[in-house]
Amino acid sequence: MERIIEVCCGGYYDALQAYKGGAKRIELNSALHLGGLTPTIGSLVLTKKNTDLKVICMDRPRSAGFHYDETDFETMKADAHALMQNGADGIAFGCLDEDGNIDVEQTRQMIEIIRAYHGEVVFHRAFDCVKDPYASIETLIELGVDRILTSGLKAKAMQGKELIKDLQAKYGDRIQLLAGSGMNASNAKEMMDDTGISQVHSSCKSWLNDPTTTGKEVSYSFASSPHENDYDVVDEALVRELVASIAD
């Protein structure tokens, strides 16, 4: 089975770095420092125009968790239509009820929208907040999800490797598993070899400086020292290293 690197991108600049580094698929977001929110249409259009990347778009209307009220969910559905109409190859989303179970009705509605455009259905790391990963993955399989992005319910995927391995053994013939969080050139091959999965998700993150981030009395910084005047970006060299690391 072909091994795949998916790069987590925060915009068009990141998508270009991923493309130049040899990635074939990206997850396109905005606001990665908040865990990733819905990307702009402009970043999607430019990425599809100027690369041949497969683009999975995040559909997440706000920060914090994944239990959405009617207003949030209406926004998600409208964004799903807009993203697919503008060339997205699929949508990554996650909807949970207040008890940490899959929200079946919201998930079903999202799948119906994505399938109407013949797109890929990805349930993102909301999965890592579920109460029961086994019941949850069976629900997602029944609903028709193509792929789950997961760190094995741990902060980092290598910490959750045993659960990922077990889920792959039990369900890997019915749904794709994509390991994400802390994945890089030093551990991607080990994750694949040890678990049997064929896909990993990585931010390949570096930093660029913006000297206007802080003023005398005002700060728009989101990162701690020494990066208080920086913003995070995908690093082409790190993508290239990661792609090379999984080669047989």
C-alpha cells in the first residue's frame, strides 16, 4: 500500500511549501495556533490553481471543542458547500455530543453534503475526545466516513501508538487511519512499521518573523519566547525530509 504524507497547512504559503517539499496531500486550515479553523476560499482557490495537491479542507467554525449548537452547525454546512464548490477534494470535520459520543445526525448531514460533490469524508481529531474509541469508530464506519485523523486519544500520536495499532488491526480494512500530532521525519516510518497504517499527518512547522507583532503597549503575539514576534509556517525542507523518511 502506498505510504502517504499529509501536511497540515495554515494557508496558501504553507500549501506551496508542502507542494515544493514533495507532499501529495494537505489539510488546509486557518488559525493553526487554535488547532485549525476553516480556511479562506482564496487560499483554497490559489492552492488548486497553482499546485496539483489533493486538498482536504478543515471545516471548524470556532476554537475549543466539537459540540456545536445550531448556529455553529449551520455555518459548518454553508462552509462545506462553499469549499466543495471551490475545488476542495474533501472535508475534515468532527461533531460530538456533550457526552463525548459521535453526533450521529450532524455527522450524517455533513457526509451528505460532501458526498454530493463526490468528496472525501475525514473525521478529524475530535475523535481523540471521544469517550469510547471502539464504539465511535464503528459508528463512523457505519455512517460512511473514509478516514479518521487521530493521535490515539493521547497528546502525541507516538504515545497513542498502541491504540492506533489495535484500531488498524480491527478496522483497517473498513476505514483509513491517519496518525497525527508530533509526527515528523524521526518517527513517521516507525509509526507506520509498528502499526500497519500507511498515512501520517504532520505540520512540518518552522517560524517566520513579523516585527509588527508587538508595539510599545500592544501585543498580537500567540507564541512564547523566543517566538513572540513570529508566526508558524510549513517548512519545505522539513516536508522533504519527512517524505524521504518513509521511502522503502
